[in-house]
Amino acid sequence: MRSVTLQVDDRPVLSGRGKQKAAPQPRKTTPSRFKMAWPRALRSRSMRRLVLAGAGGLVLLLGVALFPGKKVENQLLSWSGQAGYRVEDIFVEGRVRTPRDQLLAALNVKRGDAILAVDLAAAQKRIEEIPWVRTAAVERRLPDQLHILITERSPIALWQSKGRYFLVDREGQIVGDQVEDYAGLPLTVGEGAPDHASELVAILESEPALKDRVKAATWIGDRRWNLTLDRTPDGIEVRLPEDDPETAWHDLARLDREQSLLERQVSVVDMRLPDRLVLRAANAPHEQAASPAVKKKPSNGKDA
């Protein structure tokens, strides 16, 4: 004979036809003295965890304030780590080009460190010293997370110096020397060129068709640009003036559209004089004034 397992069924049993079921008796429960009745807003586990984490952090800060001293502070931070306030996860947002090893070295935090011992301001300062990082923000998310938000620099030009190439952003900051993916950026040469790269790019972009023909831009005398265009094998040198170089750039583009100036056999286009355009023919020893001359606004007569 098979063994049969019986399950207790405590539903009421009918004792006869037409009789009503007996009303179930309410189960008596004994309240637990250790059970906490959480408010409705704190009934989710994540919210309770957040509140407890904040309370723990507040207690620690209060302890440091009431009992100042490095030894006491270190002991309290050690206890906070043992209580669960330690770094378990590090989240980074905004990183594309910033090297991971440089970022971790600047943060100088490892898993298991007491999270309340992390100096957020110092970590932020170290991260912002990484060439690719423009701005950084470091936050503690108790009990065990660090969140890093970085804004990276955007290269706008290349700079050649002492045989090496570097990336430059709009603020003139040297970003790095990994230029393989940025071959299409304008090339600048000369001491101080990065500080003026943003102005140069703005000028070039005002005439896109002409911009595509620029091979290099040389910063001269810490005050103006010489541009090399690639129309001929040796290039055409365009000498922009110190004052109002953007207007001169527009004049050059107009003359090229109307008179095909840059299709001529010229090696130098000198635009530094306020009332005339000076050209040097290819293989010619001296410059000659072009006709017609470009009309420009009167200036103070500077020429470099």
C-alpha cells in the first residue's frame, strides 16, 4: 500500500445541508518588539539603505567634530570601513580618450578603501591635471560607490614643435601626441602658436573652400600668421596682416573667385599692406604689386 501524505486544510467543514459556513476565527499574533514600522516613503530597501548610509556618515562626521585629532579621525574612518562604508564600485561617465590607467592613478583609490576617507577635492584636482580632461567632478554615493563625471578636451589643430606633433584644443592646451586620428586638422608651427590656434581656426572656417587648401600656418613674431597653400608643389605663401586678418582672408577668397588669383604662377601673396596686394611670381627674386590692388580699410601702417 502506497504511503499517503496528508496536508492540513483548515477550511471550515459543512456539517449538514443548508447550514452556513462557520466564520473563520482571526488568527492571534504576538507583536514582535524588534520589528520596525517604516514610513511609507522608506519601505523600499534602496531608500532604507540610503537613509541608513546617510545617518552613518553623519554620525562619523559628528564624531570627528566632537573628538578632533588625526588619530581619532583615522580610527573612526577605519570603523566606517568595517561597517560597510568602503569603496566597492567606481563609475566613470564621459571618458572616451582619457587613458584608463592615468585616470585611476589620479583618483588614487582602490577597492576596499574607506569611502569617507576619499578626499574628493584633491581627487578632482588630480584628474583635471590629465591632459585630455577639461573638467571633472567626483561624488560619493554612500555606502560604497564613487561617481566620476569628466568633460574631455576637443582638439582643433595640430602643432609641430622640435620635430614632434601635438594636439591643441580651443584653449591652447596641449592635449597629447597621439595624432594618428587627427590628420585632417590644421597644422600650426611656431612658438606660441597653440595660444592663437582658436583664432586661426575661426578665420579659416569663415572661407571653407579656401580653408581646404591650407597646408600649414606659421605664427610669426608672436603677432600674425603666414599660411602655406597647396596649389603648387612648393606651395603659395600667404602673409596675413597683424590687424584684421579675417578681412584679408575674405579679400583673398574673393580675388580667387573673381580673378583666379591663386591659379597664377605666384609663390607669395603679401597682404600686410593696408592699401595694396603684393605678389611674387614663382622663381622671381622680388615681389611686385598686383593690379588691381585689394582695397582695404585704412590702418596704422604696421607691417612685419
